[in-house]
Amino acid sequence: MSSEIPSTLRVLNVNDDDSARYLATRVLRRAGFEVYEADTGRAALDQARQHRPHLAVLDVRLPDISGLDVCRELKSDPGTKGILVVQTSASFVSSANKAEGLSAGADAYLAQPFDPEELVATLHSLIRGRRMEAEARERADALTVADQRKDEFLAMLAHELRNPLSAILTAARLLQTKGPEVAPRLATTIERQTHHLASLVDDLLDISRITHGKIQLKLEQVDLLEAVQRAIETARPRLARNRNELTVQECEGPLYVSADPVRLEQVLVNLLTNAAKYTPEQGKVEVSVSRTTGPGGAARGKVTVKDNGVGLSEEDRAHIFDLFYQADASLARSQSGLGIGLTMVKRLVEMHGGEVAAASAGRGHGSAFSVELPEVQAKTQSAAAPPSRTELRGVRVLFVDDNLDACALMQMCLEQAGCIVVTAHDGGEALRLAGQHQFDVAVLDIGLPVLDGYQLAAAITERLGASRPPLVALTGYNRPEDRSRARQVGFNEHLAKPVSPETLLATLGDVLRNVRVRLG
């Protein structure tokens, strides 16, 4: 019997007493059961194999073989062992008789005569138990599958982390042993692999925040056509690596949607790199942008990314947006990435009030992913003049980080830009220096010994008051609640590690310029 139990239940009623069988059948049919009858043990076995009932009401005393033997045979046959058996008898009603019936495989034992309500309630109770067993098995199976996917994901993560780390370690060793002529090439390799590592970490943090609903969108008017072009430029190196042929079809623009431009680009880049990942060399990737309508005729912008790659099976289509699911794990291991991009795509698109769908004719026939977002009316936007860059030469910087290597390297970068840098490696030392020297800006790590970055910022503010320098948090803590807490204790800006020297210098310039504007 299938673990899926339909609304109409089939019951096999077995009794050689015509009147008793008739009465039981009448009660069961009134209760909504579909009833089959048998008056001998052999007829009962034939009916069970033919109709596969969910339950059997089986009398013990039958003219050919005992109802106990019928029960044993039903339970020993793989095709009928799932039938729930209620053994009944008017003669064998002692505790020993009931124990024998249950030992023979019966799921319940009723002594005749029994009330109709008792019979119906017993059958419903058995079905409830069977449904609970089926649900428990399904949950256990789902947990097993999820656990297996998690293990595969962790193996993939270890692989993805080791690859860039290996390249960085090798390049660092070569820098120590080779001549200066190879230094630029090795430095480029280290920088590229470091960006790859940072991208992996960002993906992990993003999927955690997105799945827990802890991400905030910064919505603005975005031209979907321009967003697609930016995403294509970002994904172009990956497409070029596979020598994929890229074609783009666009509707007449502009086509405005309300979106977070960074997250929208993340969605589109994920779809493009996913297409490149599962499309063979010299395969085709097609991108189309069009207008369509959603529920109620609402105007929508639609982006479709289509490829002629490995395609998706029916099972793949059902689970492709599930966390940790890999449509082809063997192929995924030969490519880069963690396999969590499509989960992020779905969650982000839904957060924008849109929909994402996957289509494929099957394995070997390519796939198409489409994203639909609500279209909005264009709003006039005044072009803002780009801010002028603030000169940092002579700027006095207090730089605080307990990682000695990171601190020394950032000091070199800041000094190369003309800053005068004083460093500290714990919150207590930094607070002492802030009280002894006058700084134009302070860059503070959060995870510091003695006083953490939050405590240090609060202490500097309390000690120096309005004369304190502007504060920049430079930290690995980058959740929305981390940024909020940083603002609450007085930080002017919050940067997440790893940060490039260019970004740090630009941020320091922005902070200093804003402070000067505010002071008048």
C-alpha cells in the first residue's frame, strides 16, 4: 500500500457469516469507506491482491483457513503487508486470543459484537497512525537529503577555499625566492585570488542574511536595460573563458523598475555566470529584455537568460532554487562557485515583489531562467555632480587593528598617500593615543582586545567630546545590526573587510569632506 493515503479509503470486510458481514459493510459504507467483501480466507487473499485495500476487517474463524493465517500471509507478502488489519471474533475473545492475533500481525483486535462507532473509530485511529508514520518518514527522508546536500556543500566550500589559498601561498613563497621581475605578476595573482576569496565569503554571508530575512533593500529607480548591460560586462570574462556566443535582444527603452541596483546586478550576474557554468565551450547564451504583464495585467519588466547547455530534469526544476541543491554535482565540482547563487536569486527577486522561473525541455536541451519585476513610471532625476577627491596629504590618522600584518600593510598604503599614521593594536593603547595626540580621523577595528571597537568609540567620544576625530569602522562584522550598532556608538562610516586601499582612501576623503562641510 502506498504511503500516500487518499480521501476515500478501501476496506476489505471478511466474514463467513452473511448477516454479520452485511451489517459491517453497511456501517462502513455509511462512514464513507469503499468496501470489498470476502467470505473465505482464500477469497480474502485474492481480493487483497486485486484491490489493495487500505484496511481489512478480518474474522478469525473462517471455513477454509484461519483468519490468523490470512493475516500472517498478508503481512508476509510485500504487496499486501501495508494493509492495516483489524482482527475480529465472537468466540476467541480472551486476553490470550487477542495477544495471539496481535502476534500474528494484526494492528487491532475487536471482540464481537462491537458497536458500529467502535469499528469506525478503530479504523480512523489506525489510518491516523499510518498518516503520522508516513509524515515522519517523509520528514526523515527530507532531513537525510538536506544533510547530504549540506555535506556536499561543505565539501565544495572546502574545495573553493583551498584553491585561491593555494595560489596565494605559492605566490607569496615565490615573492621570497624569485627576482623583482616576477613581482608584478605575482602581486596581480594574489590580488585576483584575494578578490575571489572575498567573493566567496560575501556569498556565504549574503545567503545567510537573505534566508533569515535580515537584508534591507535600498530601492531606487533603475533602468532594467542598463542593469542588464552592467551585468553582462561583469560576467563577460566568464563567458569569454568558455568562448560562449552571447546574443542580446532588448525592447525599446528605458524600462524602469524599482530595485536595489547592487542586488539587481547580483541577480543578473548570477544568472549569466550560471549559464556559462553549465554551457559547453562555444555554446550559446541568449539574453532578452522585454515588457510583459503579471497578475491583474500589471506591467512588468522581464529578463530571460537562455542557454543550450546541460539542461534540467523534472526533479532539477522542482528543486533548482533549494539551498545547497546541485543539478549536476559532478560538473559543479569542476567549476567555480558554491552552488548557492540560484537560492539567492529567488529570495532577492521575491523581496523585490517579482518572480523567477526555470524552464527546460530536459537534460541535454539547455535551460532558460526568467526574472519578472514590476515596472514603474519614470521619475525625473537630476544628475549629481561627481564629488571632488579630498587631498589626504598631511592627514593625521590613528589606525587600530590587532592583526599586526594587516595593520602594517594598511599603514604603508596610507603613508604612500601622504597620511601621517600612528598605529595601535588594542583598545586600551588606542584610547591612550587618542588622548595624547590630535588626529584628523581614526580607523578602528571592532574585534579588538582590552576594549572592542564599540567600547573604544564610545570612550573616545566621552573623553574628547566635540573635538574627537571622525571614526571609521573597519571590520569583518558586516551584518545590518553591526552597521546599526556602529552608527549608534558614533562611527561616521562602516567598512567591511577585506577592503582595498583605494576604497579606504576614498572613504577617508569622503568622511573628512563631510565633516568640513558640516562645520561650515
